[in-house]
Amino acid sequence: MDETSEFALLSVDGAVATLTLNRPARRNAIATLRDCDAVVAALTAAQRTEGVACVILTGTGSAFCAGGDLQALQSGHGIGPRSRPDQTRQNYERGVQQMIRALWDCELPMIAALNGPAMGLGLDMACLCDLRISVESARFASSFVKLGIIPGDGGAWILPRAVGQAKAAEMILTGDAIDAQEALACGLVSRVVTPDTLMSTAQQLAARITANPAPATRLAKRLLREGQHQRLHDVLALSASYQAIAHETPEHQAAMAKALER
């Protein structure tokens, strides 16, 4: 199954959906509310497609995502400022932040296959994926302050959860870029690979995830999300509830029977 929008391409192969940001001439920068809507729609479609159990997020061309499109920001007709502050606030909530919420709320495990630089908004989109694999030439920056603005996409909350508070503060307050090896060292990515093996590595990782019962991986991902901001006692209570659900799934029964046979 393939679904195509102007900006976000969604293809499905078995249990794995691939969402590709597709504006290589602009380094896959996000320019309009329509771009944000396209990403949200693709994520929704992936989650509603029967049998899909994992999503790979990547880009076309030389970059993963350059962040917000600077020309669109300057024009006043893109994802950034409007003529009045209240309209600007609504624009961020309606566009960029809606996309960020959709990435955070996606119940399918997500792998970012970072085919090139991930800057600003692009970096935060990558950080909302559960796993990140990078090519050697990629660079990463929370570059908002370089333009005299702040992470309006929630990056001050997102980035520390990927690299820790101190590293996030360094990246956000300086706006400086780091290379793939530094990203690997600080935990921003888990692997650095060559461009010709990026997608095969992501697909192999997706296959390892989708080999497990899908209801369990979805519930486990939700626990990982909730564990980032809830107390242990709350996560324990939620874990008991999710476990009660998992025990009743036919996928669990089949996995148990197979394990007992061994």
C-alpha cells in the first residue's frame, strides 16, 4: 500500500510503514500548515492500517529535515509569525505543535533513519522517534537561538529526554551543530552507518521489533512514554493494567504456547 501527499510519502511493506519527508530541493524543510497536516495524516494512516507494527521516518535527498523553511518564516505565510501575537500563537499550536503531538502520541514504535542533517524542528522530530540511526555525514543542531528565536516546537522538553539536561542545554543555548560521532557519544543516535546501508539497517531493526506480538510492543512503547514523566508508583499501576490487557490477547497465548513447546 502506498499513500502520497505533497510533502509526506507513506509506503507500507508488510508490518513496516515508511514515512518519507519529500522536499529535497528545500532539504525537506517544513514550510506550511499543509506540511504539518501531511505528516499528521501519514502517521494517522499508518496507525489505522491493519498489520502495521512499526514506522520508519526518513527524508529524501541530502538532508533528513532542515527544520522550518526560512523563506516561509520570513514571508509571514508559513508556520511562523503572523501579523498579531495571538495569531502567531494559534499558528504554532495549529501547525508545528499539532505535528509534534502526533509524533509523540503515535502508538507504533518509530525509527528515525537520518539520511542527513536534522536541524531545529527536524532534530526535535527525530528525537520523538524511539530509535535513531544516522549516516556518517549527518549533523544535528537545535539552532533556534542562531535566528533569535526559541524552540517553539517543544524542543526544551524533547531534547533533554534524548541527550540529558546538560547536553541539551549546551545545544539549545549555543545553537551549535554536532556531528554524527558526537551524536553517538551523547546518545542522540544509537548507530552510525554508511548511506548505502541506512535503510537496510533501519528495516532490519524494524523486522526485529515486528517479530514480536504487536499489542505488546504498542503497550511497551506507551509505558516507555509514560515513564518519562510519571512517578514509579504511577507507572507500576499502569503496568499492571497494561499487563492485564496483554495477558488476554491471542498473540500472547500463541507466544506462550510456542515458548512452552521449546
